[in-house]
Amino acid sequence: MRPLTDQEMKIVLDKLANYMTDLKSLIAPLEDGDRYVFRMQKDRVYYVKLSIANIATCVARDKLLSLGTCLGKMTKSGKFRLHITALPILAQNARYKIWVKDNGAQPFLYGSNIVKAHVGRWTEDCPEHSGCVVYNMADIPLGFGVTARSTAEARRLDPTGIVCFRQADCGEYLRDEDTLFTGA
Amino acid sequence: MGKTRTIKNKHAEPSKKKAKKAGDGGVKKTKDRAGSKSKAKVPAIEVKGKPNLGQDKKKQKRVYSEKELGIPQLNTVTPVGVTKPKGKKKGKVFVDDRESMNTILAMVEAEKQGQIESKIMRARQLEEIREARRIEAEKKEAERKALLENTKEQLRKKRKKNKKGGDQKSSEDEGPSLKELTSTGSKAVKSKKKKKVSFATPE
């Protein structure tokens, strides 16, 4: 387990900024004087309290499976891929939101993209190809994705047209249970 | 543990050993240069007694530095990528303090904000263009329809005029033909000439 380098930190924050607005709140000091930090274990990036990260240093690298919240993993080509486990953090300060109707929740959780017919409402002035967090109508985050069309374009779209490309959904907790937290 | 230690120091130790063992191996040019210098100095020591030091200096071969030679960097003994800056810490530089994290955060946020704004602006411009195009197309369609209606109307009027003109002619010349009478009816056509009936007066 190690802190992130300058380059890695930039890549991670860049990805998070696609979905979130207020990044500074991520590293703001907590009431008890503690703060959250980013740590890398193998190829996974974790968002963890500094006190817990310090305690975890006594665990051998190969024995440490996971700590804190896993944000995602660094690919071998140097990109960062967000995992569904990062959803609670993204949902706190989501930049763009899409609410899906009850009839659209199941298809989304089974791994399909969101079609216009399933959208209950969405954030105004949302450009295309920008990250958005997907909620159900009861404001429970279900996953996140990338918008396929801007809001204005999506209005003219037919009901079967894709509005949002899925990136991760809560169904992955079951589907990718074995590889989600630890590398295969 | 022992193995891992040797692996860790793999980069550090053998290089030292190599440098010591293979001094004239030609690994580093600086060593060679130093050797050549020492060789050049040796005759100077031997001919210590002679006063012509200036001649010896002339004999000394000038040693060119790599910069002076202008050798392409990839052709040098130590390739470009291998050389590491001296006095710098080996390995990765981590970001863990809040200040540096904050600076990176600010940079990333500003960059992203700019990107999104430009995206929105572009989308709006495209939308405006699309709207203008749509309005123009609608206008053209309306114009075309109006023109079509106009020509239709004109044609209708022409036909009516023709009909009227034809009737007048027929009545003047021969009176209504049988065909016309069947199509339009006998009442539709009225001749302007009044029919007069004259009776022979009895004497």
C-alpha cells in the first residue's frame, strides 16, 4: 500500500471530476482532526481515512486485500477505471443526474443502457458524453454512466433511443462479486 | 527476506562493482578520459628534467567532451533514457500532503470546468444552427406550397375563363350544341338574343 504519485493523483481526480462537482470536499479535514487520503494497493485505488491507512501499514502488502472504499483500478495503459464501489462517493456531489422510472430500473441493474422511455427526469443543460449518476425515482443511486445525447437532443429522440451509456450499476455487486474487491 | 533484499539492491550494488572491476571496460567514458589524462601526464613526469615543457603541452592530445563532438544522443555510450539526474531521490515521488493535493485538485477542477463550459457552448451553438436550419426548411416548404396553390388557382381561373369564352362563341354562331346541353343542362345556357314571335296580321 502506498500513496499515489503526482501523475496518478491527477488521473484519478480527473476521472472523478467527470461525475462530481465539489472535489475539495473529498480531502477536507474531518471534525475529529482526521482526513481522507488516497492509497494504492496493487492496482486498486482506495479512499480511506488516514488513521486507518496508518494502522494498515502493519499488514504485509501481499496479505492486505482491501481497506476503506475501493474507488477503482489503474489499468496497465495508465488509465483509471471507476468501480461501482465508488458510487456512494460520486452520488454525494453528482454533477449530472438521471432518474429512471421503476420500469427502467431492472433493465439498468441487469447491465443495459438507459433508453429514453425509461427516463423519469434528468438534469437540464447536460452536454453529451459527460458522466452522470443514475438514481431511481426514490433518489436511491443505482449506478453511473455517460450521457449519449445532450438534454436538448434527447428531447427529440424516439422512446427506444439510448440516452445514457452504462458504466457501472449495482448489479455488479452480484455479477462481478469475485473480482470486484480483489484482482483476479 | 534475504532474497528480496538482494533484489532491492540489485541496481545499486552491481553498478559499483562493475565500476570498480571493469575500470577500463569502456562502460563510462569519463573513466577513459581520466585514463587518457593520466597516460598523457606520465611522459611529462618521465621527462622531468627537460626544460621544454611547452613542447609536451603541444603533444598532449586534446580531449573532446561529448558535447563538443556533437554525437547524436542515441549513439552515445549511456543512452538518453538511462541517465538519471544526480542528487535526486530515487523512485516515485508521492503526493500525500494537503497543499500539493489541493493544488492538483484546483488544477483538475479548473480544467474540467473549462472543458464542460466549452462543451455546453458548442452544444448550444449547434442547437441554434439546427433550429435556424429547421425554420429555414419550414419556410421553404411553406413557400413551395403557396406557389403550388397559386398555380392551381390560376389554372382554375383560366379554365373558367375558357369555358365562358367558348359558350359565348357557340351561342353567337350556332347556338348550344347537343353535347353541351347534355353536360350543362338546357337552363345553364341562356342566349342574349330575345326570341320574337311575329304573327301575320289578318286583313
